[in-house]
Amino acid sequence: MKKSRFAALAVAASLVTMSAVAIAPAAHASSCDAEQTSNGLYVEVCKGKTSDGANFEYRTNTENFNGTVYLWSHGYRYAVNLPAGIQPPGGTTPYIVDMSAEVGPSTYVVNQLLAAGYAVAGSGFDTQGWTVGSAVKTNVELIGILKSELPDTKGVIAWGASMGGFITQALAERFPKLIKSAAPICTAAGNVNAELTYAGDLLWGMKTFFDPSITVSGYADGPAGVGQAALNLGKVAAVLRHIGGTILETDTAKTWPATSPMPASIKAIPARSALTLIGLMAGVPTQSQHFDGSSFPGVETAFALALAPALGIAENAGYAAGLGIFATLDLERRVGGAFYDNTTTDYAARIADERASFNVALSGNSAIDGMLSILSSPYGKRITASDKGLNGLMAQVAHKGKALVPTITMTGTADMITPAGNSQWLTNKNLKNTKKFLPLWVVTDDKWTRFSATGSPDTTSTAWPNGTGHCQFSSDQVLTVAKLAASAAKKGSVPSDAAVEKAVANVDGLLFDREYSVPLLKYYQK
Amino acid sequence: MIRNTPKKRALFVSAVIAAGAMALSTMPAQAASQPGITSTEIKLGITSPLSGKVAAVYGKIPGAMKAYFSHVNDNGGVYGRKINLISKDDAYVPTLAVKATNDLIMKDKVFAIVGALGTANHLAALRSANLSGRGVPDLFVNTGFSGFADKAKYKTTFAVLPSYVMEAKIMAKYIDDNYKGKKVALIVQDDDFGLDAVAGFATAGLKPEVTIKFPTGADSLAAAQGWITGKLKPANIDIAIIFATTTTSAAVLGAAAGLQYRPTVGWMLGSVGGDSNTLRAGGVPLAILNGAIGTSFAPDPSDATDEYVNFFKGIYAKYVPGSTFDLTVLQGMNSAMLTVQALRAAGKNPTRDGLIKAIETKGAKFASAGFTPLKYSPSSHVGYSGYWIGKYSATGSLQPIDGKRVLYTTDSGSGPVVSATISRAPLPTNGLPTNS
């Protein structure tokens, strides 16, 4: 089956804007129009504003509305305008804060749900950035509007991607009676500090090894902070480009960027090994859009063992850094101070499980120990949070984790923005809650790295192989989740394991196995 | 539209139950819903490098195990069930080992994993495929990394090879007994394999004059020439220990041949890198191997006086004609024989838990080609516990020194190295275990 992939709006680096929707002028009331969808349906499209000013929209197939509404929560969007010439990876330039309502993960999926008799709804939230608390309130109000304006509404299924998954889980925990089932996909989970520690550790590692001028936290106020963040992303990109471009260099010192402060003893180790170490200690996936970590040209496995992990991390790190930089900027402003803190982080423990598996990529135990020693030397100066920042962060909405309504997660195992360890956290909270919780995984394929005739990796493909990228699911995968969520909404519990196995059997890349597990986010491993 | 149409199936279900009852009365006993077990088959899985640089050496293991299983299957199987070994390629790359192991468990639904190969590979697989948490038996791993016998961490994993710590301690003991005061160099991989070795030598009190640690893969001929000319020669080394894979042994010995270099006493090879057939295939001239000291827990594959060797050799020639019988093949077939005994010990209705308990309670008595005792018990998943020391002959076979096979046993901790006597059970009749 032809795949129609979508990219959920999530974080800075992977931002892909969906089609804009006109804003209705009236507050608390919808203005509605008929619209023909690309699959030939005539649907009613209603738009309005919630009391907090958030744009909302809902779409109904008036001919066969079955009484169930899918309420979508979109992912992270930049909270600040960015001027022309400053373009975070995946973003647009100039970027204007996007306040449009979003009713589903893709037009195709939305139209399929409408064709099946469901209604779809969603808002743009009242602010952008990490806006979970107000987004939950907006969603609650929107549910009320839906029930008022669509009196045939019998039930609401909450779903969302990335930060939208976090919002969905928060909604399900706080207002379980308002929804019948929930589907947080490619979700962040637990508390936001876990997600930002992931990105912060990556940035701190890059700052320590490659460029001391990289900012990890403590952004300036106002436009200066925005410029600082954009410049910061440029520095990270420059480091990654340098290492990627010199990865085959035999003189290891030349693989280090000129900005690196490392002593000669460390520069005797290939810079790719330091990047691999940083990626592993932060928890960046080693599999990426173009690098499967398994393939090698001919019979020479050295590519897979020594180079591919660094190349995969380099591809993913740009996106993860985007998250770290712009979400940190946003949240520091929200909470009133710097919150990243690694004063007690034990980075050796962080990689204890991986140093054997990635030993070749890390250039052996002596190199690993040498690099780790840097992290506890004056070169690796730790960062302390401000009390205000840390307290403010801890006051953000957090999950308890237990599924109170039937909940279905779907997660790419090599997601570089919201790593799969987020969903594992939820899964671990619900190991015995099998009637209410169903974890699905989009696992990576066997191999997808391509090589040229001369053995060089080919990175020209724009496709996202199963399990890679952020929220890069096929329509089949997303619709399977939607159908299972609908079934769960009817039954009051997730479908039986046998039914789920049948449902996922022919969906490429989708795995259901209750005993399958991935490593938790490093933050949760402590 | 998403809709489930209920169907009345009562009559159909009744018919199925009746037919099933009739069929059951004619079938062998069957364990209740055990993955990989049917009335006619036991499905096992193995990951090993079938492609890539080391495929020519380690890729022979699945074929060797299948050869022995074929012999058992052709003689009635295990309580009537045929063993079906599903082999997956991991190319000796951890990422692929994880994928292959997950596929064996989740797609092929094997009963147990057997003979998985490679320290880094299997550590990655254990971490990501959750064998312990799933309760999947992980039998007779083909690596001597001491950590795999950590029952608290890996509840379902059973080591079989003596650990690298044991091997290093025994080598150190031999050097101390026979070459006390000589200058020793140690060439070792800079990973967990090497870490075990370094720990073992340190525990035994051996302090190498020169230690060459190299990242895995950084063992080219040119690198080996540099080690010899830059470190071994200047230090006037008496005994140079190569504790690495055959790729490294081949590089070092090949370089030594080219440079006409030999430590004053000679070379000492760890068991992993000491298979002469593989070294010969890698271009190492046998002359340089002649007189080198080596270790093994099993007989040399060319030992025509050994009943296990002769039996395995015959079976291998029958089922894998044209392929060279070497130490890797012998070890693979030996692990297959242990597997059959474990399955038999688990009974006619095997379960995963039952298989693990069977090895813990009966595994120490299993017949095998190994000369040193197996240490399986309810509190230990340690396999063989020692080595014998030999010297390579002019034809490349590892032979007991002065015609007498001296065994040493020890543990992976601080326990002493002690001499032991051979306590090997005889080969079961026609190589077919009858244990229960």
C-alpha cells in the first residue's frame, strides 16, 4: 500500500506547517461552511474561538456522523517570530508564530475519519511553545462547545502527537470523564524536564567537547534571546557539519572543529567518537533517516561498527538541538529562569549499558574513559539551575502515568525529538493495567542505508524509514491507532491482545508486543 | 465504516473441539502454549555473522549446530519432536544482533536462543530484546565474557565457554610456573573482551612489561607491524600473549613472519584467536605457529584419538560435506549436543522455565567434549571452568605439552587456579543422549 506519511507539528527542528485555516471572528460561537474534501465528501467545517482566544475548528460528515469526535492536540510550535535569514532546521524563514487550529495529523487521515462517520476537532491553543496547562483548559472548553454545537456527540477520543500527546495524556488524567479513550502518539511523557534534559545534555556535551560558546541555558530576554538561540543553532550545525565532513579523515586531530578546546590527548581520538559519546549519554538514537547502523558496503563491517553510529547521531542531533535551544528559550521565559542542571549527573553511568555495544564507535575503553574524565574535569564545567527556573519548571503540568481511560500509544523507536523512552515511561506505569493501556511501536526496518558504487553512503533520499524521524508515521499506522482508539472508546477497555495482533498484522512497521521494551529516557534511568 | 459483525459459531466450535480431541489422542504430549513448541517441533534461534568480515570463521556455527540437530532429528528427535534451528545473520554488528534477536523472539517465536555469538553483540541483544524479562532461555552463548554468567542480571542466560578471566588467570599461572621472571607482552582488544583478560591477569599477579590495547578493528597488518617494531622488539619481550580474535592473531603472526620476529620464548595465544585452521586460512604460515603456547577447554579438532572429535567430524562431513572441520565447528556441535541434553532434561512437556531449571539442576552432568567440569547449578550459570595448556605442532594442532594434558580450573573471581583431572563423560552411544 502506498504510504502517505505525515509530519506532526512538534518542535522547532521538525516543524512542518499544515494548511492554514481562516480565523472566525466571533468568540464562543462557530461559523460554519460546507466544504468538499479531496476524497469527495461534503463536510461541515465550523470555526471559532474559545474564551482564551484559541482558534478552534471541527469538521463533521453531516450525512453519517456516528457520534464520536476525535479531538486532536497539535505538537510544539515556535513561540517567537524569527526574522528572515534565521532558519532552524525544518522551519520556515521568516517564521511567524502559527496560531491556526489543527484537527488531525494529516488531511488524508482526517478525511478517512470523516468518511467513516467520525467528526474531527482541534484548536491552535491560546499560545505557542510549551503550553500544556492552557492547552488542557482549551481542550476542556472545546469539548463543551462540541457537545453543545454537535448535540449528537456521544463520545470524544482525545489524541495528539509529540507535545500534543503530552497534552492528551494530561487531559486523560485530569478529566477522564470527558473522554472515552486517548491516543498520545510519539509523545513526550512524565514531566517536561525529562525531555529537556535530553536536549540539554546533548548541547552541554557539544559545548564541552566542540565549542565552549554554545549556549545550553540562560538565554537573554527579548529579541536578543531569540537571536542568541538562532546563532546557537548555527554553531551546533557547524560542528555537526565539520564532523560529518571529516569522518573519514585519518588524521584524527583534523576531525575536531577549530572551536574545540580539547587537549591533544583527547584530539588523538576521532571527533566522531566524542560525538557518539555525547549522543549516547544524552540518549540520541543512533539510527536516523539515512543510517540504519547495520549496513556496510561489501564485507567491511567497519562502516557499521565505527562510523554509522556517529553519522546517525549527527543527523538526529540537529533536530534534537533545535528542540533544546528553542524550547529552552521558551520555557525559561515562562518559568522566569534557567532550569537546566547537570551538577549531579553521572555521565559514566549514563553510558554503562552502551559502552560495550558501541565500543568500536567509541574507539575502545581507553578512549571512553579518557573522554569521560573530561566531563568531570574543568573542561566539563557543570551548569546549575536557578531556583526560580527549576521551581517554575517543576510547577509545569506533569503526568502520573497511569491510564485512567483506555489509552493507546504509538512510538517510533528511533524518534530523535521525543525519544521512545518517553512512551516506555508510560508503558512501565501501566504494565499491569492491560485493560486500559496498549503500547504500539513503529520499529525500524532491517536495513535502509544506501551506498554509492564507491562505497560512500547516499543521503539523498527524502523518505523517512519506519521508526525514524519525529512522528513520521504512515497513514496506515495512524489510522490503525485511530480505529483501535474507537474500538476502545466503545468497549471501555483497549481491544484484546488477539484483536490488536490482528489489527497490526498487515501494517508495515507496526509492532504490538507487550513485552517489547526500549530504554527509558536517560533522565528516568537515574 | 469500522464494524465488527458478530457471528454465531457454536456448531463450528463444537466440531473443532471434537476433531481436536481425536487428534490429541494420537499426538505426543504437548506443553501448553509454549512459544516454539508444537507436537512435532522445537523451534530454536541463533544469531551469528553470516555476512561481513568474520563470516568465514564464525558463520560456520549455525551449520555445525544444524548438522548435529539433523543427526538427532534423523534418529527420532527429542521425545519425537524435530529441532528446527532458525539462523539469523548479525554480521557481527550489535545493531543487527538486536534486530535479529527481536525477530527470532517476536516473529519466529522461538522457544529459546542458542549459541549467540559475540560479547558486544549479545550484550546489546540482551539489553534491547529483554530476554531475561521475557523468560526466554538464552543457552550456551558463544563468548567467554564473564558477565554473561551473572545470573542476577541475566536470569535466563547460560555461559558455556570458560570465561576470559579464567583463561587469563590460567595463562598467568602457567607462565608463573614455567617462565617466572620472563618479560611478558599482552596484546588485547580494548573492550569488554579485553577488560576480562586484563582483569584476569591482574588477579593472577601477572604484570606485563608491555600492554598493547587496541580498539576493535584497529588490528591491520600495518598496525601489527608497528606493535612489533615499536614495542615488542625494543622491550626484548620473552612471551607475547595475543588475547584477541583470530583476525588479530593472523595480523600479528603474519607481521611477525614478514619481519622474521619471534619473542625469545615464543607466542601465547588465547583460545578465541587460536584456531590454527582459521589462522592458516588467514595466511599465517604454520612455521611461525609451531611451538606457540595455546589454551583450550576441548580437544583439538585434529585429535584423531578423541571420540567426540571423531564423532562430530563424521556427522559434519555427512551433513555439511566439503566444509572444513575446525575448532569453531567442534564448539558449535558440542553446544548443540548440550542443547539436546537440556531439552531432554526439561522433559516431554518442556517449558521455558523448565528448561532453565533443568540446566541448573542437571546441566553439570551433561556429556560433552569439554575436559573441564560444567559448573551449572541453581546458583550458577557458569559453563566450563577451566582450560588445558598445549603447544602448537608443526601441523598446527594444539597438543598436550610433553604428551600429558594438564588441566587447570578456576573461577572468574579471586579464587585460585588449581590443577584438575579430566572428568569427562563418555560420548553417548551414537552421539545420541538418553538423559532425562
